[in-house]
Amino acid sequence: MLASSSIKAALIGLSALTAAHVLTPAPDESGTVRIRAASIAYREAGEFLHHGTPVNGPLRDITLDAPLTIMRNQVTRGEYDQCVAAGACPVLDKAGDADRPVTGVNYDDAVAYADWLSAKTGERWRLPTDREWALAAGSRYKDDAYTEISDPDNPSKRWIATYTAESRGQEKVDSRPMPTGHFGINEHGLADLSGNVWEWTSTCYIRHHVKPDGQTQVSENCGVRVAEGSHRALMVGFIRDPKAGACSVGIPPANLGIRLVRDEGGLRRWLGL
């Protein structure tokens, strides 16, 4: 027991020394929200085909399996530019205000920022899955099933109904990045969900195809990822500006940005840090 205590004390001292000389501060607890319980009605992201005809994915009640620690706010341009200055993130195409949410980032830019922040803080930061994002968004999560119309003999009926519903629900959006908190706080304490900055998730595009023989074929394309905001968007990973040539499904997002989750566990949990 004494030896174990001594080892732990030594590791705590080593951890403090390392933090003082190598690591930079992570977002403090005021910059994160720890969600311990959440539940929503959720549809899996992707495309669902039944005998070749597009249909809605199944709607299921889901709950949070374990506590989730997520950034309270979106990553700002100033925070992203620190990563650029360190040579770990690509330079963005357009200038931006340091205190506003970073926009114009593609999937690889977002991953590069998460990797840099992880290396600088000694914690593991990553993009949320679509499921995690939806649970954290809570009442701000939007179901992407616009219509139940499905006519195998005339698929255009569904396409027209979906387009009409999307157009009716699309408000005129000012795409300029706004100050933190401009779009309000949700019930979990997260700011600006479903505002004018969509957030990358790690979830890949998946096609579910139920064939006439009853077998389901599932194919995954990680060149396309899910971005979440006021509606779900399927975005080609290298796209920075979704309004300029993006191969997205449905109405494109106004902007693409970043919000990360922090994985718990490992040495830091054992040390009580």
C-alpha cells in the first residue's frame, strides 16, 4: 500500500512538472459541459433505400451511455489560429475575427485542430459522433425526415415533397459569424447549437439498402461526413465553403465549424486530475 501511494505521489509530481514545462492549459471546466444524462428520438445518419426507393431511416429513442464532456462554445478563430501558428493546422482561405467562431474549415482542418489540442493539453480531444452531437443538442437537434411519401413507381414524388418541406423550413440566414451566445443556450448549457455555424462530426455517410430478397446491404463512405446544425448535412470532407460547389445533400449549411468532445479515462482519471 505504501509503495503504491509513493508511486502515485511521484506520478502526480511528474504530471505537474510535465504540465508546467510542456503542456498548455486545456479549456477549463467553465469552457466545457459534462452531460450525465440525455435522451432523444433519433434517426441514424445516412441514406436508406427499400428495394431501391428512398425511405426514412428508423426513428428510435436513444440515451447517453456514459457521461459526455463537450465544449460549451464553438472553437473560435483565435483558438484555431494558435494551431496555425504552431504549424499544426492548415491556413484558412479567408480572414476572420479572433473572438468569433472559426468558419471555413473542412473535416481535415477540424481533425488537425483536435490532434493539436490533444498534444498540447495531454488530453484527448476529438470530434463528436453524430449520435453524441444529437444527444448533446437535445431540443436543438432536428429530425431530418421531411416527408413520409415513398412511391416506388414515382420516386420524384418524394424528391419534390422533400425539397418543398426543406424550402419552407429554410429561413434566410445571415452567414456572418456572430458573438458567442448569439443563438442562445440549450438545456444542457451549450451555446449556439443550430445557429449559422454547422459543426463537423466524425460520422461517415452510410447507405442502408434493403434488397427484394430481404437482405440488407450496408456501405460506408468516409469521404463524406455528417455536419450538424439547424439541419443535418452530408458533406464531402475536403469542402470548406458549403455554398460554393459542395456536394451536400439538401440545402447546404451556411458555415462549417468545430466543437470538440473530451474523452475521459486513462492516467488522468487514475490520478484524479
